[in-house]
Amino acid sequence: MVNIRICSVLVLIMNTTPSLAEPLDAASLGREPGQYSVGFQLLETVDSTRAVTAVPLPRKAYPRPIRTYLWYPANPPDGAQAVRFGRYAELADGDIWPTEIIGELREKLKYSRRVLARSLGSERFDALLRQPFEAVESAQALEGPFPLIVIGQGLYYESPVAFAALAEFLAGQGFVVATCPLAGTNSPIVTVDVRGLETQIRDLEFVIAQARQLPYVSGEKLGLFGFDMGGMAGLVLTMRNADVDAFVSVSTGILYPHSSGIPIASPDYDPMALRVPWLHSVPSSWIRQTEQPDNQSLYDLAHNSDRYLLITEGMGHVDYTGYALIKDRPAMAGYWEAAKPGDIDRYASVVRYISNFYKAYLKDDPDSLAYLSKEPAESKPEIKLHLEHRSAASASITYEEFVQAVIAGHAEDAVEKVRALQKTAPDHVLLNEAYLQRIVLSLSGTWGLNEEVLPVLRLRVALFPNSAEALYLLAEGHIKLEDYPAAIDGYNRLLEQELGEFERAAISRLEWLLSQ
């Protein structure tokens, strides 16, 4: 078994004595050699391209506040003190928009009034606040560059506090980890709809752009991690951003259609556009509730992704967050069950797979890739995992790849790949006549690439033989290349089929050609 450390200072154990909290014995998880010390920094700015409206009347627009939490490999000074849970909780209070935007809601939404604090009670929550973590705030970053991992938060777990433990652990493995609070479009309260989803996606895009301005962050390797609604946002972001290199989703409703309609309702949702390695972990109970004989999951449909499905026994929604590390956590109706024996070990097992997945695909580590090829074999009986893997199929050509191939003079090869889509992906955008028309008009009409676009004109006629416009434009394409016999043949084909539309124009062009 890989020796993993979710740091003793990260594993928060609440004793049966309500006022006490002690960290786990360091020897129980150990620390891998060669790992990094961790730094932490908060970046506060605004996204001036978007506005949020104030609650107090009269309504007023403000630039959208963005707070980026950063964890990174660092060289802290000797004797530096690690942040405590209370520091993260304090920052969570600041995640709520300023008073001038939301008025008294800022005070009402403090972290000390949220679910975790209420479930623990004042004494146990105060003890938790004193618990040390691993990161040293404002520690000097190592030179890098290090791969970037961006975390999408979940509904009811909007604060980065929920994944601070995971972020610190991954930073100790040699990654820069960034996230921002989950907030609604015009309110701190999130709407679970397409608009709310798009807001979170744009927030994550902002975080990516901001983090990549830092000198120690790699511009070449990017991973996404998403939990709950953050998994939906991460999925769509991965589908529409070819720069993402690896995607992890946990305890998020993306395998089958979700009752909210998202993320499927997003205009960027396309299972065939998921082209990067993907690790998805859910409780086994979720599979049993949603699996139906004729209902294909995203895991079945994402043919272009090298994908892993990690199914866990005994884990609830909360157990995929850092709150799983709080021993004896009381139940909270509507949110989570009481903590169970083995929760910390099950959480650590999932994190072990997440870590190896990122090291395999963001660091090209062969040992980590080998780890992912093994069926889980945990040493403790309460840990039951099942791992499935499906390799990616040969990815079909994309719209952008097709256009680039045509411009580069490789249209014939690109056209053959489009023809193959008739069997494998009959609904592909490149089999849509309107899209082929736009390609033709842009490349030929706007840019004058008449020779390069000729195979596309032929493809359109082959796919849509009864299209008068397709036949007419193919003949026009031959005229532009001064291949008059081919143009005459094209106009005659149009007239022979008696397609009606374009007949007068074809007759006129034939008369002109024959007079030459």
C-alpha cells in the first residue's frame, strides 16, 4: 500500500470529552519522503467583466468579488506556525460579500452559524477552531513550476474550508491548488440551475487565469476537481476547455440525469467532448438508486475519455469532504449522518486514488499510473472499494480540428474522418449541413481558400445529394479554380435532378461557361 499522509494536523478528532480535541498520532499515517512543505495565500480581487447587484435599495451594480485560495509547495521559515482551523473559518466569514453589496446578510451568514458549528455545539466547535493544519500562511513559494489543480465547491459546502485538508495534502505532493467560494449570481445563495452553474464555471475560469499569472504555476498542466455542484461545473468546464488535462469528480450527480436538469442543460455539455482522463467516485448507494437497464451513464457515453469509476461502500456525501476527518461528528438532519468507525480511513483511501490519478496524468508518473491499474486491496475490513477502468476510444475529429486541417491543406484526410462519423456519431456537428455551409463560406468567401475548401464542397454534396445549394456551390468552386468541365458537369447535375431552387442561376452560369 502507498504510504499516505493526510497530515496528523489535518485529521481532526473530537474526543468524547466535549471540550477537548486532539490530533491523530503522527505515526498512524506517516509522511512520504520527498514531499513538500505547504504555503497558503488568499488573493482578493474583483472580476470587472461581471456585476452583482446590491440588496439594499436603491439597487446598485458592483464588480463581482473573487477570493482565490491558494496552497502551494513552499519553504516556510524555521519555527513558522501553521494555520489553524479557526483561520480558515475566519476567512470563510470574509467570503460573504461586503456589507455595501448584501447588507446585514453578511453578519447572518457567518461560518459560526453554519451547519458544522451548529452540529458540534459551541465548546466542541471552539476546540475545533484551535486545531492546527499544515500550511504556513504567506510562506515563500518554491520556484516550480508546479501543475495547477482547481477545486469546485459544492452546495451547502460553499466554503473552501470543506476541502482545505485535501488542498494542503495535494500541495504537499507538488501541486498548486486553487479554489474560490461557491456563490450565486446576484446573491451569496446559489441557484441550482444553468445560470448558477455558469456563474460557478466563470468563477473557476477566473481562478485559473489568476493562478497562472504566478511564476511558480505551470501553464502547461491543469487539473480540475469537483464535488457536488462543483463537479457539474468542473465537468462542463473540462468539456469546453481543451487546456484541461485531467478531471476528478466526487459525490456529484453527473453519471445520470440530475433532477435539477444540470449539467446536461448547459449548452457546452457534450459527452463526446470529454477527452481527458477522468476519475469519478461515488457511494455504491448512488449507483443502485440511479442505475436502470436501458439508461446509459456518462461513464458509458464518454468514449473519448480514459476513465475510472471508483465505487465506495459506507461513504456518505459528507465523507468526501474534509469534514470526514472530524471523529464523532454528530448527525445533522438533512445534511449528514453521525460519523462512523472507518470514515477517516475510507476518506484517506479515496484521497490516495485522487493523488495517484493527478500524479499519473499531470506529472506523467509511471508508478502512480500502475497504482490506478490495480483493484483496490485495503488492509482494513471496513474499507470496501471497487474500481472500474475503460480506455479511451480513438477520439473523433472536432469542429476546430477539421477547420484547421482544411486550412493546412489536409482536407482529404479530415473529410474521411467526418465520413466515419456517420456510423459512430451521426449527430456530430460536422454532419450538419448548416455548419458545413458556414465553413465553406468562411474559408472560401471570406478568406479565399478556394482550393483548400474543395474537398469540403464535395463532402457536402455526398452527405446531402438533394441539396441544390450544395450542388451549386460545388460547381461555383470549380469555376473559381478554372476547372470549367467540372463546373459544367455540376450545373447539369443540378438541372437533371429538377431541384427547382438555383435552376435559373445554374442555367445562367452554363450559358456563360459555354460562351467562353
